[in-house]
Amino acid sequence: MSQFSPRSSVWNRFGRTSGLRATSVSVVALVGLALAGLVSCGADAPTAAPVEILKGSEVTFGNGTARTEVRVQGTTVVSVAVVLSENALEGLPTQLPPMTSQEFILPLPAAAPALVFSQVAVNWQPVGHPPMNIYTVPHFDVHFYTITAQQRDAITPADPTFAAKTARQPAVDALPAGYTLDPAAVPRMGVHAAASNAPELQGAPFASTFVYGFYDGGMIFLEPMMTRAFLLGRPDTTIKIITPAKYPRAGAYPTAYSYKYDAATRERRIELRDFVQRQ
């Protein structure tokens, strides 16, 4: 994933004497060594570290709660998720001022290892946002930011360099293949980039998609985006992420995201997973 044959190796070592007696001794030796090997393997085989579940503080979300959850195995990041309680999709506002959303900041677990993410924000969009007739349906934008809250607040038209930073293009290897940038930046979010072949951009109804965010030429967030109706359907699916050739800094980044409903806990999970270390 070399093949090694213990039988042939031991036989070559002990079975080259003459006569039936010598051969019998060799067979006995072979069996003894094989048994010893099995015992040795059982004693020396490394035990995989257990998966540890780290939970962030709960935040009121609709009629329920939301939190982050980081799963690690030793020093390896297994997943980073947003977990919504059963009633979290109820009691959310149905109207907000134009071009605004309700934002929920979800703290990462205090005991979590160093992550490429510094902040998780969920934006509830009760009437959606442009492009019209595509994303103008009730949905959630789940932002996993690689920048700090202070850096987010600095993304504002009040900054004299805002226009220049908005126009600055990322390096070719920093933009995932097939992704295109929006022409304008959103304050405190930056410039969104979507897959040109996303189903909803080809005429299919929007249900779920994956977006990246850039500002001043650098990637600043990863974003699963999904409708409320999609989550109410209790999806159980894992979707591969189209990844760039280069990330803004070294660390573990996801290569897939998933939606799960846990019937035992009555929780919904929006999860980044299958992390790989990138330089």
C-alpha cells in the first residue's frame, strides 16, 4: 500500500540441511518462529490513539443552541464541525434589513490544538443574497475564518485601501481550479469565490455548495453554504472539496465536508473532515 513471506525466508535459513531428520527439525523451527512472530506482533503492534472530542461553548441559536466541535487523534486533526441542536433551525428571524444577516460567533474549544482557523461564524440569511433567483432563499453561510476578528473588522470601505485590496487577485495556485471571484467585496467578509460548475449556477435549485473567501490577494475563509430546507431534510452525505494547490500558511486543511444528523443526540453536524497537512 512489499510482500514478505515469513515461511520462505525461514525455510531458506533453516531448511538447507540434508536428510529427513534435518527437514523435520526445520519444520519444527519454522512453526516455533511463526508462533513467536505472532506473539511478538501482538505485543509490539502500535495502538491507535483514541479520537478525542473537544467541544466549544454553546451559543443560543434560534430556539436551540450551536457550538463548535473539534475531533483529534493524538496530534492529528480529524474534523472541525458546527453542531446544531434539534430546535436550532426554529425561531430564527424571517426578515432582516436588506443586505444584512444574523451572525453567530461560535467559540472554538479552548483545549483544541493549533488550527488554521481562528474563528467560526454562522450567518443566517432569511431572504438570501445575490445572485438573484439563485441564493435568494433562506440559508446559512458557515464561515471558517483563517483571520482574526480584528482583521475581519478591518475589511471595510472606510479603509482607504479597501478598493485596492478588493481588486488584488490571488496567485493562480491559490485559487481552486474552476473557481471564479465575485467582482465586489462584502465588508467583514472579503471577496467570495464559487465553483463555476456548481449545480445552482447551472440552473439546478440551490441546496448546498462550497465557497472560498479572499481579501488582499489571500484566502481568508472556507465556507459550506446550505439552505435551511436542506438541513431540515436531515442529509447524511460527504462531499469532496476542490482544493487549491497552495494555502496561505502551513497547517492541516480539509479535503471534504459532510452533513450528518445524529438521531441519538438529535443534533445536526456541518463538518470539515479528511484533513491533510499542507506546507
